[in-house]
Amino acid sequence: MVEAFTKVSEASRLLLDKGLCPATGSDALGMVARPMKVDRACIFENRTTNLAGRFLTDLRHAWAEPGVVSPLAHPVLRALPIRDYAMAWTDMLEAGMVVNCTSREAPPLMRELLERQGVQSVLLCPIVPAKQWWGFVAFEDCHQSRIWRPEEVSLLKSLARAIGASVRHANMRSSLSQVRTNLTSVLRPVVGDT
């Protein structure tokens, strides 16, 4: 377990230094998932569609142990109406709580989805970069039904906080860039005023 804690620190540093993108997201997930003997790990981002304000969550980044089918191979995960599949889980994540569950204990639609993917148990932790729930990180075991130990839950929470910090930093950089652009356009001398 000490190796996994060290890997969370390395993953945090990677995410803060390089930002959250497909390469760093996958690398950070793999760094932490391998020592925890997790088969798959994913980062999901929430969004609301313009059509009737439907709430969806999208698989953004994934890692899978060699020989395990990647979550990216499942198109349903790219625009998952998670509230329809697991309303209680959605409420828990939105409230900042962790979901720690075997597949057979999952809500019926979610259980079916997990079983189709060969997932035996999941551990989900919300990502909250500021005050609003942004998404979640998931660890999946495809070989055994396991209830995740407190130290594993703690590791996932640490990884979720690092992802949240990376998202928050990216948002701040984007805001600063926009302010710089606005200031440049305001301060630019108007042609012919000199």
C-alpha cells in the first residue's frame, strides 16, 4: 500500500505540472491503479446537454490492465445518463460521498451495464475542483467482487483531489488568458489616434 501512496503523489505532481489531458489522465490513473491491483480506472466529466437540460457524464480518460478491455471500447460510457442508471449513486457523488459497491449490489440498470463490461466491483469518488461537482474517478475490479478497504478509499479520494486541483488550475489559466486577451484589446492603441 505504501507504493500506491507514493504513486498518488507522483500522479498529483504530473497532473499539476502537465494538466489533465488524454496522456496525463491515462498515466496518472495507471500509476495509482497498478499497485492497487485494479483492472480499470476512469475519469468521467459531467455535462448538461442543451436539449431539455439532460444530465450526462462522459468518459474522458481511461486506463486498463493489459488483457482487460478498455472502458473506451464501450460507446455508452461517452454520454452516460448516469442519473437514469443509478440515481442513488449520482446523489451520493453529488453530495461528495464515495460509492463502494460490488456489481451485484448495484442498481438494476447499472448492474447490467457493469456486468456487460465484466466489472465485479467499483469504487467511485467525486471530483470537485471548486464548489460544484465536476465528475468522478472510478476504479474497477474485473476479477473479484471486493469491498474496498478504507486505505484504498483514501487513495482514491487523494487522486480525485489531485484531478480536481488540475481542473481548477486549468480553469484559472484559461480565465487569466481571457483577461490578458481582453486587456490587450482594450489597451491596444486605436489606429489613427496617435
